[in-house]
Amino acid sequence: MFIGADHTAYGTPYQPLSVGDLKYRSEMKIDIKNVLWDNVSALMDSRYKKENLTQMAKDSGVGNGTMTRIKNQETSVGIDTLEKLAVIAKVKPWQLIQPNMGAGLESVKTDSTSGDWPFEDVDIERWNRLSERQKGVIEKAMNDALDQLEMGQHQANRTGT
């Protein structure tokens, strides 16, 4: 018996697949539309404590009809839609089509009074739609304003007023 005898099928020697190849081939059978719905559903459970397509559509800017088609797994979702949903989920768009994303999903705050978002009069969803550059400009202006306020308080404390 030669060394490769246990890797013979019908008398023809063959190279067994590596585990990586088997894993890759098994993942190819995943239904991405189903995975997306599972993750969006988990996001809604985390965010609203129930399925709420209308509120999710409103918060994300995705149309009601598109949300319904995502639920029914009847649509091919474009990157624009994934990006809008990803902002709400606080993830990268590609993560929405990764199986079991919802398993580790932290509870997402829905209102500005929850403690995570200190600005009651600023809509958190509006902030999330800004580019990183725009957020940086605002953060710099806010830091400058805080510095001025602290300097004014320090001077007031020194003069006793």
C-alpha cells in the first residue's frame, strides 16, 4: 500500500481539500438577503425592543418599501442602502451582510437624552450623517468654545465675580 492510498476515489488518487477550502465552499451557500434581514431585525430589536420597519426607515433614510422588501428578502440592496443602515447600526456597511452580526450587537440608544448623546437639541442621526471631516470641524469649534468658556470662568474666579 502506498502512502496516498487513503486518498483514492475509484482507483484515482486525489488531493483532499484543505479545511479553508471546505469552509469557503460552505460559506458560499449563505443567503445574503436572509443574513441582511437577520442583522436588520437584530438591530431593530436592540434599538426599539421590537420590529419597527416604519421607524427604522425614518431613522435611516431608507424608504418604507425598501425596508419591507428587505424583510421579505425580495430585493437586491445597493451600497447606498447598506451605508444608511450601517450608520444606524454604528458598523461598516459590509458588516451588515456578515452572519450573526446581531449576536454581539450592543444596545443602540435611540434618543438624545439617554446619556450617550449629551446634546438634547442636536439630532444624533443628523450628526451621524456628517462626514468625518465635517465632524472634525465641529469638534474643533466646540473645543475652542469650551476653552474660551473655561478661560472666562478661570478669570471670573480670580477676580471674585
